[in-house]
Amino acid sequence: MQCQETTAVAEEEEKGGALMEKKLKKKTLLFLPHELIIQILMRLPVKSLLRFKCVCKLWFSLISNPHFANSHFQLSSATPTRRILLMSSLLPRESRSIDLEAASSLDDYTASVSLNPNFMPFQSYSHIEVKCSCRGFILLHCYSQMMLNIYLWNPSTGFHKKIPLSPFVQHYHDFYGFGYDQSKDDYLLVSLSYHHLEVFSLRANAWEEIVATARLPFGRDDSSAAARPVVELLFNGSIHWMARCRDIYVIHTVIVAFHLTERKLLEIPLPVDINYNSSQCDLWVFKGFLSLWVSGYNTTVDIWVMKEYQVHSSWSKTLVLTNDFFHYISPICCTKRGDIIGKGGGTGTEREFHLSLYTAPLEHNPYSHTARGLVKYNDKGELLDHNPYDHTARGFHLTMYTESLLSLPSDIEQA
Amino acid sequence: MSKTVKDAIETIPTDEINSISLSLVRSEILTKVIEYCKKHNSAQMSDVDLMDWDVEFANVHYTTLFDLVLSANYMNINCLLDLVCGKIADMIKGKTPGEIAKLFDIKDVSTYEEDN
């Protein structure tokens, strides 16, 4: 196609005259080679790329190419644009995606995109929990009449896949995680329950029991907001959980890490003894370090940072956040500017509690997971902004994620 | 990096310079490229100031940007390529597919409707 047009332009060049300059300029544009078009496309946001698929057949094939999706993700994860996905747990279901970098304030609705309900084939589930995310995919637990259905969903592309439940354990799992094994280019779901450690591989499309190297059992504490894995940054290739360990008579809290490539469990001790009766705590990633937040009865939240991974003596308390607006706050992530975004929660409504008993297993604690709004602090711990998104007091779940064009290694694609 | 750029400029024979850019503004493009390289090789500006300067440098018309991207690619100047590709991406990200086709002079606009 390009050759024909070159000839056509060359013919017109012979005519000369005033058209010459315009034609030569056109010639320049035509000569933009594929590798340069790709370089430009690689720097576009996912939303634009999806829209530009229909520019022409060439662009469609360039953008649809899985290698392109990979390269695009690699480039964008150097300076990731973090988004928050909010989804109301109960029906009628609303969901929204907020661009944290674009939002000047938490009220900034120009940075917030309502996810089209038709985009989401999850309207039939009475109760949905947004769990965590990895490489643009969100892990969802969807309940209908006490039955758990697990989905992986890429909200940017609409791709979704249902994950079969583990054949080994019938009950709901205490810990679950979702991550990426770089060595095999595989996505893994990890389930850690009282005596079992299982891994689901997207490539193998099968669950596998793992013989645990660290001691089990680990249990989670329902009264805390814990028992959720660290989102996004699978720290050093491992999924991390907060867990409680029983050591004959003594119960202590510990971080459990599962390395996705080595398939091994290990324990990481906490900086301080945390009294679960009076404190809430959980893990997150702060400025590239594994971090722990702890809140007590008072309105402050302590932020601890592990300066050297797995080195207990490197824990140091770096920041204290004050919370005046919500019942509790928990940090989620940082923006590029270094501001801390947190979720603000309150106690669930009574209606919500009863509904969730009806639709979710008894172990599920409705209070600990639903959020009421977001908060923003600067890196000194000063409150910048807060926004109660949930005016109906129904509560929503949220997770931080980044957009990607990636698809899962599976045979059948549903979109 | 600076040595590569310097070598590239020194080793390009005079008649090859004519074939880098096909438009009538080729001498201007080479001047801009040299200006960029000189600025980035000098240790005078702070990182922040240099970034501001880059933004100003890339604030030009599409045709100039396309010429710059071709030149940066041919002359193997990665930081300039990165800057200009980023600028083009920034300028086109909000456009409609139709506007993109027009800009890149694409003839076979597909009527493919993207599934969403």
C-alpha cells in the first residue's frame, strides 16, 4: 500500500509548482515506519489504545498483539498511573474508576469514570467483594445464595474469566492471593486455609496442593481489617498476608509470605506486638518498601516501614496519620507525587449485615471490608482531602490497580 | 550517550543528510536536533530546568515532531526519541480514530467497531 502511494506522489512531484511543498510534507507522514508508530502507541494510555484499534487494520493488529501489550505494560509500570476501583458490594451495583494522578482533589469527578453496567457481567450477583489486583486484573469474589464464584476481570478491556473453585477444600479460604510468576509468565491464585496451601495456575488451568514449608496453621482475625493480601506490588515476587499463629499457648501476629516462583511460605516478624483486641493493622507498600499500618483506639494510625526486606531490625516507624472523619482509615497506596491515599470506613449498616449473612459465608465479616470514602494525606501525614463517596451508606469495596491491555494465558477469551 | 550522538553527527556524509528528512525544512530539523544535543550535553542546567526546557523544545507542530522522530530514530538518539514519541502520544491520546487517520494520512480506515 505504501509503495503505491509513493509512486502516486512521485508522479505528482513531476508536475511541480505550488503543490510540491504540500505533497512532500505528506510524503513525510507516510514514511513513519512501523517501529516508530509502535514507539508512539507504547506511550498512549490504555483507554486511547482501545479506541484507536479501529483506526485501520494495521493499528488493530499492532494494538491487539500480546507482545505489544506486554511491552506497553513494562513501559507504563516504570511510572504507573494508579487507579482506584470502587464497587458497591450490594445491588443495585455501582462501580467507578478513579485516576489518582489526574484527580486534583478527591472530589474531582473529571478523574472519575463510571463503569458502564453493561460492561460488567456481574449484575446478577447479590454480593461482590473486590479483593485485589495484579497487572490490570482484578480478583472478584461474587456470591449468589452463599455460593462463591471467583472471577478475574480486566476493567480496561472488559476481559473476564471465571476461576473454578478448588477441589481440595470445600470451605471458604482464610487467605487468598493473586499474583504473577514472572519466571513462567503465569498468573497464580493462592489459597491458604487452616491446613491447606493451594495454588491455581492460569496456564495449567488447575489447582495444585502445595506442601507447606513454614508451619501451619495460620488463622485470620475477624475483628481486624486484616486477612487481605498486599495489592499490586507483589513484594519481591511474594504475596504477603497478616496472620495469627498459635504457638502452644501464645498467639502472635506475623506476616506470611508466599513466593510465587519458589512456591515457598515464610514468616516475617512484625516490629511490635500487636494487640488484636484493640488494634487494627494491615500491610501495604509505601514508597517501595513493605509497610505496616497499625491503628489503636485513638484516632491515629502508625506507619511502619521495613527498610530492608525480611530484616526484622530494619522496621522503623516513619509516619503517624490522624483520622478525624471516618471510624477507621487504612492506607492503600501512594500517588506519583507522594501523597497517601487511604480508605475510610465505618461500621456497616444493620441491613447490610443481615443481607451479607444471607448471601455470604458466616466467616465473612461485613464490617471490616466495606468502605465509606477516601482520604488523602501528604507524605508528612498531613490530611489534604477526604471524600465520603458512599452517601447511601451501603458501603463499597475498593482496590488499587493499574490499567493494562494484558490478557490471561488461557484458551478461551471472553470479552 | 553523548559520544554516540557526536559520532552520528560526525560520520553522516553530506549527501546522506539530504535523505533523512524529505520535507523542505530539513536544515531546520537538523538544527533543532543539534540544539537538543548541545543542551543535554552541557552540565549547566539542573534536571528540573532541563525537563522544562524539553517541554518547550517539543512544543512544536506535528510535521516538525514527525521529522524529529524520524531523525532521532535514524541518528539513534534515544532520549530525544523518547521525548518526541511521548509528546506525539500526548497530543493524539484524546483524538477520535477519524482524526488519527487524517493525521497519519491513513487511507484504509477500517469500519471495524471495537467491542467494549
